[in-house]
Amino acid sequence: MNDLEQLVATAQAEFDASPTPAELENAKARYIGKSGRVTELLKALASAPVEVKKTRGAEINQAKLRIEAALQARRESLADAELQAQLRAEALDVTLPGRRRGSGGLHPVSRTIERIEAIFGSMGFDVAEGPEIETDWMSFTALNNPENHPARSMQDTFYVDLKDEGGRWLNLRPHTSPMQVRYARAHAARHAGAATMPEIRVIAPGRTYRVDSDATHSPMFHQCEGLWIGENVSFKDLKSVFIEFVRQFFETDDFDARFRPSYFPFTEPSAEIDIAFRSGPLAGRWLEVAGSGQVHPNVVRNYGLDPEKYIGFAFGMGPDRLAMLRYGIDDLRLMFDGDLRFLKQFN
């Protein structure tokens, strides 16, 4: 093997042994760079005879072409290896099942409200919804709340920078009781002039607002008001309806209920409704679940009805508190934190 064959073989071996593009370029410089071995051979021909320059120069140039071909082949090999490594790193295994976005679920309060609506719906109650920004008349006056009632103060009620036609500030409704008035007035108007009016049976679930916040209270909370008005609706009907609701809601007969005398301006007589489970973690502990009473004659009159002819009862309960009892939640604030670790337990 002559010196040029040896040079080509040595260059190709060194190129093939270069593991990175940078090292390959360093090897190139040693052979065909400005001071490389091939370049030095060509420079040495400067003083050689013409015939030698022709033959020897042609042989050196041929060797240079072979070295450049070996260099290019190695460059392509390294680039291909780098591409394959990148493809392996970024590869998608299409044989795996796709990763779907997790499905959502109902909030425990939404579940509770749906359950309340279904139970009262089975007893013939309609569901009414209405505005969350209310007038003073609907929130208080129509419900027999006097002008000096503390619930009208800024310490209890959120007011907005708007006034009604009478110049009173509008408020975020502190209860869903205004829907009783709205529904009853619309019902009375539909049947005006009729010899008899169908009974009013309605519940009004929804968001309400009061200036209150601790482990068992929230500035925004949910309430469900109920109303049954007719010509012969008694307190006995209230007791039977609500006890049946509790039985269905908690899916048990293993509880006691009591109606404890109380005071509400919109009912007379009035009662707090308490229940006590006979077994389980809350066994023997009386729990207040609703306020109730016979609708006050002034409120019946504000419904657009004759209190001498129509009578009935109303009740109000908190779906948030019922959800806490049903699901064993001990802090109301957990309901509104938006923590998925908490919410996923109910779906």
C-alpha cells in the first residue's frame, strides 16, 4: 500500500471513530485543513518538476476527493444518528390507549338541590326561580318585616348601588322567600275571577347572600323556601310533608323530629324544625334543619289573596347544611374552596 492509500485509510478510520460532529471537524482539519497533511503534500510539489507535478498532483487530488467523500459520509451518519435519537426521545406509542380528559361531576350542593327538587316534585310542588337582586319590598315589606327590623341593616344585608322606583336601595336577596311572593302573586293573577283557585305548592331553591362567614356560615349560601297555600291547609300538613321529606332525603326512618316554637315575622305560629338520628355518628343530637310556620295573614294579603279564605304554611331550609349532614362534612367552607381533592369524593 503506497503512502496515499495509507493516508486515505488512516483518515477514513479516524473519521469513523469520531463520535460527535465537533470531533469529526477536528479530524478533518488534520487532513484537509489549511495545515492538513493533504494540503502539505500539495505545497511540497511547488519545487517539483512539471511531469512530477502532473502525475503526483493528480494522485494527491484523487486521494483528497476520497477523504472528502469519507468525511461527508461520516457527517451524514452522525446527523442520521442524532435524528434517530431525537425521534426515539419524542416518540408516541400509538399502541397505548388515549388519555382522555377527566369527566366532571356535580357539586355536593347541586346534588342536594336536585334531590330536594325531586322529593318535593313527587309531592306535587313546583320549582320556582327568580332574580338574585331584589327590591326592599320583596325582600322585607311583603314578608311582614317591619321598617326597623335588623335584617334590613348593612350589617346583615348586601346592598347594590341601584334603587327601585320608590327610591329604596336594591339588595342581594337575603333569602329566597321573595319567590314565594312572586309565584303566589302570579298564580293569583292567572286565576283572578275564578270561583276556586288551585292550591299553591312551590319550592324556591337558589343562592342567597348575607354578611356572615365562619365554619358554618358563608356570605353566599343556598336556601330552599317552600309554600303550600289553599283553603284548608293546616299545620298538620306541614308536619306530614316535612317529616316525609326528611325520611326520603336521608333514606331512613330512624330519626325523631320536633317542631320547636319560635318567632318569624312572616309566619304565625312559627316553629323551628329539629331532627335527631337514633343511630350513627350524630345519634341523639338535635339538629336544626328548617324554620317554618303558618303564613301570616299580612303576607297572604301581599300574595294578592284573601287571608280569610286562604291559609297555608311556609318553610325554609339550607341545602348547604343538609349536604353537610348527608355527606358528613364538618366545615361549610370546604363547599366553596374549589379543592378537587374534596370535590372528587362525591363523584
